[in-house]
Amino acid sequence: MPPAVETSRLSGAFKRGVLWLLFLGPFFFLSYGFANHQSALRDAATGVASFYYSWERGIPLWPWTILPYWSIDLLYGFAFLCCRDRAETKRLGLRLLSAQLICVACFLAWPLRFDFERPPVEGLSGALFTALASFDLPYNQAPSLHITLLVIVWRQFAGVVDAPAVRGLIHAWAVLIALSVLTTWQHHFIDVPTGLAAGLVCLWLWPDEGRLRPANDRRWTLAFSYFLGAALFLAAALSLGGAAAVCAWPALSLALVAFNYAGAGAAGFQKHCGRHSLAARWLFLPYTCAAWVNSRLWTRGFPEPDRICDGVWLGRMPTAREFEAWAKKRGGDIALFDLCAELPAPALPVGAAYDGLPCLDLVSVPTSALMEAARRLDALRATRREVWVACALGYSRSAAVVAAWLLQTGRAADASQALALLRKARPRVALGAKSLARLEECTALPQGAS
């Protein structure tokens, strides 16, 4: 890119960053202060609860950690200087705005009070504690806005630095900031994981790649099922207390899965080139683990793919070891075609190719997606001698795409014949009436050369 263009992009990003700071700065203090004020009024009228574990009494007070605690304010502003273009500036601004809205809404909905009394602190640390107390009250606790902002700012700085030494310094300072919310006696432990979750949600809402867009096909039944599961886990977290609070993580995970099925679609899993985004990886981890276990249980007797025809194989999402073993048997020129939105693809051996089109589980693949996936599969097969087509089980999404490929390349005359070819090689293939109807729509399309 010409230097003049690069300079123009950076200049535009800087100007927009200044505008975002001029808005976010006052909004931060006004909204944060309003939540503190409302909680103080509620505390005076009816009292405000505290939530902490007995072992937290043993957390030491390290006055010097008020320095990294305060440093988040500087990093908040400097993060905009790391933006390389207007789109990145906008994304950072929206993430920080979302963080403020989410946390303040939580502070107003369920205010919590910090319950430990900090002893007097002298010197520079004491002055910084005094300055903090001038506008802060012990109410805005869970989720920790400090941790939420740290996740966003940390991601921004780490994403633009390549030097290992500098990245290591960024990570070390970020960990120190995270630790400081406890060692300055500003937050109880529960505020930290909830703040981490809120920060990841903000990254997920405004991803580095793509956008969350409403899907035309609204899968309300599945969305309701996942939402009900989220409600049950949340109820367990709230009613049982103690260690059961960890149930809030799968509750959040299932709630986001429900959102994907109700609107965002496969894009909500934010899977690109076989890997999920940082936010999706952690937010969906409980669901991802359950989905992986489920896939192994359903296919425990059928771990290997089945050859359909002409170098196209159909199977479950392989592990790296399974794929490497299959590759050795095939003798090279191999590829993985991935239809699974919820599970990450394995690390592939050197020389293997990858392509894919993430699709939701348990719903029929739209006709347009079948057409696109069949075209890309045929293009991949043209450059590779053997292609493993995979989804979680290898029975539905991947089977529908292979069937569409059979139709598009003239290897099958209609959906029934395509299904018969699949079941001859892989008897457990399951395509419902809606999937077959969409495959029939593919038969009207021009046939391509194999």
C-alpha cells in the first residue's frame, strides 16, 4: 500500500478515535456514577447484599498494585492509537460502549457491595486510593467493569503487536491488572469471572471478521430448547450458590447458542479457516465440549470416514491423529472439507488443504448453501486426490453437501439416487424430508463437470 494511503488511513483512524473518546469519556463517568448513586440510595433504604467466599478473607492487600489498577485508564485511551483503520476504530468503540452498557445494566439490576474494610494506606499508593474514592463507591461490583474493559483493551494491544518480547510484556501487565482488582480490595472474586464473561461477550458481539446478522430461517424450537437449558443452569447457579456458581458459564454458553439458532445462524459461532474467534472459543467452550463428547458417543463404533466415490469420503470431525492416520493411508494429496460450525477443525498435516462452509447442526442446510458448498467441494476435489467431508457426526450436514455434489456433477440423477449412494457407503446417513426437498431443488441446476 502506498505510504500516502497508509498515512491517510491512520489519520482517519486517529480522528475517529478522538471522537469516540470524546463520547465515551463523559458517558463512562456519567453512567458509572449514576449506577453508584442509585445503589447508594438503595443501600440506605433497604440495604445492598454482598457476595464473597470465606477464603477471600485471606487475599492480601498490596497497596502498590493500585498503580497497575489505575493504568487501565491510560490503556483505555491509548488503545485507540493502536487502531490501523476506521473499521478497527469503530469496532473498538462499539466494544467499549457495549461493555459500559452491559455492566451498568447489571449494576442497576443487582447491585452488590464490597464488604471488606480497607486499612489506611500511606504514600503515593494512599494518594491514589484517595483519588479513587473521590468518585467511586463500593457498589459497582459484578461484573467487574475493570476486567471487562481489560479484556477488550488487552485484545486490542495484543492484536497489533508481533514482537514476542513486547507481546509478553503486554500479557504480563494485563495479568497484573487483573490481579490488582483483588489485591487492592476493590472487588470480590465473583466480579472477576463475570467481568471476563462480559468482556468476551463484547468481543463476540463485534467480531474481527464478519458480522452477526439475523438469519432468514429462524429455528425457534431448537433456540427454545437451548434457552431452556441455559435457564436451568442459571437457576442452579443462583439457587445452589457456592461452587455451583460455575454453572453460570454453561448458562451463558447455551444462551448464546440459543441466540444463534434464533437469529445469528452459523455466523454466531465465528468460525474462520477452521478456528473460532477468541471470544467464541471461550464463550462457547462448555457447549463445544458437550458437542464433542456427543459426537464421539454417536460415532464411537465408526471413527473412520467412508468412501462415497471418486476420492470423496464422508465422516465425523476427525482429531488431528485420526486425520493424519487417514492421510498416511491415502498417500498424500488430501484435504478436509468442513461443514461444522460448533467444533474446531483439527490441525492438519503439512501439505493438506482445508476448506469449509460452517452450518448449524440439527437443521437442514439451505439450498443456496448446498449449491455453494457443492461447488467448493468439487473445486477442492479437482486439486486433491482425496477429500474428507466432515461435520460433527458425518450423518447429516456433510451428507447433504456430498449429495448436492453428486447431483451437481451428474453422479446422481435425483435426490433419492444420491441418498441411496450415500447409505450404501455410510448406512447411518440421516437426511430428513426438508433436506431431501432442498436437494431436489439442486437437481434443476446445470450440471458441472467432474
